[in-house]
Amino acid sequence: MAAKARVPRGRSPRGAPSKPAPRAERYDLFAICAPGLERVLEVEMSALGLAVGKSDVGGVAFAGGSSALFRSNLWLRTATRVIARVGDFHARLFDELERHARRLEWSRFLCAGQPVRLRVSTSKSRLYHTGAVAQRIAEAMEKSTGIAPTVAAGSEDDEETDEAPLVIVRLFRDRCTVSIDSSGALLHRRGYRLATAKAPLRETLAAALVLASGWDPATPLLDPLCGAGTIPIEGALLARRIPPGLSRRFAFMEWPGFHSPTWDRVIDEARAQVLPFAPAPILGSDRDAGAVTAARANAERAGVAADIVFEEKVISRVTPPAGDTAGAIVANPPYGVRVGDRDALRNLYAQLGNVARERFPGWSVTALSADPRLDGQIGGNMETVLQTKNGGIAVRAVRSTS
């Protein structure tokens, strides 16, 4: 029997070079959150099956391929950004900084000719001038890629409408970490909150409050001070297993290595998990008619209007839904930052606690507070479940059971 012809490695039987298999992308990632929300975020990430690494102030590290990158952006409710590490190196001299920056794999994340933004921060480093660091990084990028980035100015919120990719450079103790944003607009931008009430609660913090409360989505949820409805809406999205990023675009979609079949699979899997309706009543009420109108409009845009009952109602008139299943009261009352406000709000917090004990036996009460003298009026066995800032004000979420 004639021996089979031996095919040289790397070539097809006809002698033409075979097409190399695409490289499986692997990323070192970091999910950024508001300081104080790290533990809630870490629990979220573990539930998604992500390879969680070290937790740091303001976020949690993890690693994975395209699926992990896509799912983290799509599903995380308490993260503000997901960034990918481009490089990490020691630099005490500008020549050293530029030399390392030229060697980074920029082509994995950036396409030639596209506009790029650059944001730099320095702390406790020999290279302390952010403008000079930004100039050297920009020069290195231009030499290696042909891309001349612009330096981003202002806060993160100022950048949310800019669609250009964002490169983040952080120098700390002479260690330079270069990352690229994979999210685009900050992740709290769900797209539903166009109507707002006074002192709106950011969506990521509202989600963290609901998660930290320990609420079981199979039981009722009530916010008697709902404002624009962010807490009930985030609760409804959670209860129905709707990913917060289902209706938006992400920065990683413009990366050269973006694999659309993997993204399509992640989206299909997410949509298959969505429940047709919330399994238990979700209620929101507020004494302000304008706030209730805004809440209904926001819930409609979020696709959960049928899952939430919003009512114009003062706390003293709030009652539980029909049935004997205990649930959770989750609220963001006014903080009373000014002394006069604190005195006026003492009755509001006490009323919240009294109504919970008298009409909602067995329910838990979780409230975001800036003053222990106010949240102490709620009563019950209080415990702090998270501490963070809201609008620059130090706040803590306290939980009690009636």
C-alpha cells in the first residue's frame, strides 16, 4: 500500500500556507467602583463566575478572555468602568518611561488613525508632573502607532459624552500602570434615567444599596422615598435578571481584536435568562407628584414599568402589598447635612422606623444615611452594610430588622 504523502507543518495539502488560528485573547482586567463598594462588587463578580483577583481601594482585579471582558461590562451593576491593563513597568526617568511605553502592545486595543484620549495621574513618584508624563507617553504612542492622543481634562463625568478611546496612566511609587477603558460611557449610564428628581441617586449606588440590603428578589421590595425611582428600577432589573448594559454600546467594540461572534453568544445567553416579569411586588412612593411622574417615565424606558407600582404617598400612608411574605424596605432619605435640616428630618427617620415596625413585621429596613443621629431614629438592631460617598458626602448604608 502506498504511503500517504507527508504534509509539511504549516501548509495545506496543496502546498499553500494555512491560515493561522486566531490567537485567544487574554486580558488582565480591573473593575472600578466607588470606594466602599468593593465587597459588593466582588460578590457580584464571583456570582458571574469571573476569575476574581486582588481587591483594592476603588475596584477589584480579575483576568479572562473576551467572554469575561464582555460579561463584566454587560452584567456588573456596581462597577463604573472595566479597564484592561496595557502594561506595567518601573520608571523614574522620562527616557525610561518613553522607552517602555513604545514597547507596549497598543495595536491590541487601538486602530491606526483613530482619536485617543490620555488621562494621567501621579502620586509619590519621582516623575510627578502629570503634564510632562502625558507628553512623553503621547510621544511614545505616536512613534510606535502613529496615533497622537489628546490629554483629557476635567472629571470622569465630563468625559462621558466623548466616544474616543481613553488611555489611563497611573504613576504610583515610581510604578507606571497603563490601562485602556473597555466600557466607554461610565457604566452607571444605563440609558433610562432621563427624568430626575431632587438629589438623584446614581444607578450603581442604588444597585449596591439593594444588593447590600440582602433583599431576596422572590420577596417584595419597597422604597417609600423613591424620588426618580432609581432604587425600585434597579431592583426590578435585578429581579428580572436584565443586564444593566443590555441596550448600550461599549468601547471594546472598536478594538481591533473585537470578536463579534463571542459577543453575540454572550448577548444571546443574557437574553435567554431574562424573566418575563418580577416574581414579587416592587413598590415605590413619594410625596412629590413630580418625582412619581419622573419615576414612571424612567421605569418605562428601562422596560420594567409593568413590574413597579409607583404612587404619590407620604410615609404615614404606606402599606405593604397583599400577602404575608416579608420583604425589604430600601430607601435613600434626605441626609440633613445642614444643622437645621437635621432637626427637621429626625421625625422623618423616626416615622420610617415606626411604620416599618407597625405595618411591616419581619421586613428589613435599609437606608443610606450621613448622620448616625438620624439613622438611629429608625430603631431596631442596626448594622452597617457599606460605607461610601454620595455627591461628595460620606454616607453609610444601615440595615435593621423590625
